[in-house]
Amino acid sequence: MRFAKLLFVLTGAGDTGFANRCSRLELTACSHYVARMLQSVPAGVASLEDLEADGPGAELWWPIADLDSGPVPWWEPTGIKPDRR
């Protein structure tokens, strides 16, 4: 069963603060229980400032499970980090 996306909107931190908060979310996503939940409930994070400037459909949502993959539209974040062997 798939659920709706979990989307975090962060504000008031600037670029460095946003990056730090995203890194903390990614670390949390690595924990066993959260990683398991993210298999059914993909999550992404964006800044409020980017949402106001570009709109929610823009490629500005960073998948919490894999920040290195770069920003994507809100419907694309997956909860499973790709295997990079």
C-alpha cells in the first residue's frame, strides 16, 4: 500500500541553515524505523522561499532518503535510497 508523500517545508534559515536541516533529516531517514516507514511514505523537503518563488510543481523538492540525487518535482521523491554498489 502506498501513502501520500510527506513533504517538509523549511523557512527562516538561509541556504546554510536549510542544508544543515536537510542533512539532519537525511540522518533521521537512515534510522531503521524511519527508513522502513519511508518505503511506504516517500518524503521530500523544500524551502518556503523556493516554493514562493517557483511554485510547488518546480523541481525543488529534495528526497530525504537521498539528498545527493538532487531536487525533483513533489511527485517524484522516493523513500528508498538507490543501491550504489
